[in-house]
Amino acid sequence: MFTLPELACAVQERLPLIVVVWNNLGYPEISTFMTERDVEPIGVELHTPDFALLAQAFGCTYESATSIAGLESVLRRSSSSQGPVLIEINEQKLIEEEHNASSL
């Protein structure tokens, strides 16, 4: 969310830029740090936007990766894009997919 103006600029200039968003639904590492020190976690459980809609609103390509193999495939495909590509890795979905794959 800190780089939305840069994403808009990349779209405007049609820069072949790959943006990877690791979506962990907030700041869990900060929350853990606070909890371990007996500090009530405040301001670390954030609402994250729908990154597919965000990419669409900015006019860039959106991809999602739910596995490491899927990420590699998406990165390869995105490397030939004529404009910016926003790739979202949803941490929760990644963990679920990896768990399901290891259960087989």
C-alpha cells in the first residue's frame, strides 16, 4: 500500500515491472513481537484490499500464486509482459496448498 503512486506511474509509462505482494493479512510478525513482550497488539490486524481489483483499477495485469511452483510459473509468464504485473502471494492460501500437497 506504500507504493500505489509508483504502480500508477508504472502503468502510465507501460514499464515491464513485476510487483510481488506477500499478503499476510496484516502485520503478524509485529503482533507476535508485541504479544511476546506482554504488549496488547494494537493496529496490526489490518484489512487488506482485494489486490485483483486494485490491479484492475490501476490498469495492470494481476496474477496470483498459491504454491512455490505456481510462483515460478507466474514469474516466467510475467517476465514477458509489456506493462506492470502485480503478483499476489496470499500467505494463508500458500500454507494451505503446501499442507494439502504434503498430505497426498
